[in-house]
Amino acid sequence: MAQDKMAAGLAVGGVLFPYAVGIASTAMLGKDLGSVEFYYSGQLQAWDDATFVWTLVAYGLGLLGCVPWFWGRLTILTPKGRLCAGFALALLAAVHFAAVFAVQFLCYYHAGGIL
């Protein structure tokens, strides 16, 4: 029972971790967020490239954190049920991927990042 709670906690942390990294990477820009000089010097593009990689790595680590919980749920299903659940999980992961970057962009936009 404790192992199931730990797997569930790890899954929740894995889902939320990329959001935290995306929001923190936007917050770390600080006063440079709306700076025209920062934009025209090319540093904003370099920052965006770096934060994309950070968020992508966080997304991958988050998915790895979710594996024990998902695996525990998939093993009790029939083979056909596993196939359907696996497809649903892949679709959910794709939607989650888009949502992570959408939330990161919305935080960037809300903080005044669009010139």
C-alpha cells in the first residue's frame, strides 16, 4: 500500500515538474523579460533555446516518474485493454507536452514578454 502511494506521489510530481521548470525559467528572466536590448542582441533567442531544452528534459524526467504508477495500472488489464490504455496514455502524453509549453508561453506573455 505504501509503495502504491509513493508511485502515485511520484506520478503527480512527474506531471507537475515540467510546469514548475517552465514557469521558473520565465521567472528567472527578471527585468530582461521586456527589454528591447535583450531581444535585439539575440540573448532572448539563446535563452528560449536553453529553456526549451530544460523544459524538455523536465518533461522526460516527469514521464519517467509516472512510469511506475502507469505500469501498475496496465498490468491488471487484458492485452486488448493494455493496447487501448497505452494508446490513451500516448495521446495524453502528447496533450500534456503541448500544455506544458502553452503554460510556459502564457506565463511569458502575462509577465510582459511580448514586445
